[in-house]
Amino acid sequence: MEPANRKLIRPSLNEIKDQRNRKDGPKKSSPPDQTNAENFYYLKQMQSKTPMAIVLKDGETLKGVIEWYDKGCLKVNREGEPNLLVFKSNIKYMYKA
């Protein structure tokens, strides 16, 4: 049996150059500055009056319901304790209590 005549298949240099030029052509648009995911999350928790636990950067944990929010802070209603205005910059993380 004779070995089959095999031909190495590889792209020519011109094909590679064409592919590179196509990649450089149209640029991808940048992602949007705001996805509104944060707003959606706060609205959902406010409407359902979900009890939340908010952990601050210093380790203190606050428990209550989010009454309202804006760009820089949250108002947290707490039962049996004073309501608080918490700056978002001081929040480490939060979760549903």
C-alpha cells in the first residue's frame, strides 16, 4: 500500500493580514455607565419590606427595612430602635436577614 499524498493545510499570509485588518475595523462600543441593577434591587426590597442586615466597614451590623435610597445613602427603619440614614460608602455588604 502506498502512503497517501498528504498536503499541509495552512492559511496564506494574505488571509492572516485580512483577518487582522477586519478585527481592527469596527470597534466595540463601551458598556453602559449604569445598569440600573442596584436601583432594581433596592426597589424590590423596599416594595416587599424585606428585613435586611447591613454590615458596615467597621464591622457593625444594622438590621431593618430599607425605606428609601438615593445616590449616596439609604434610610433604614429599625424596630424598637431609631431609624438611620446610612451612607453607601460606609456599607461593606448587605444581605436579607
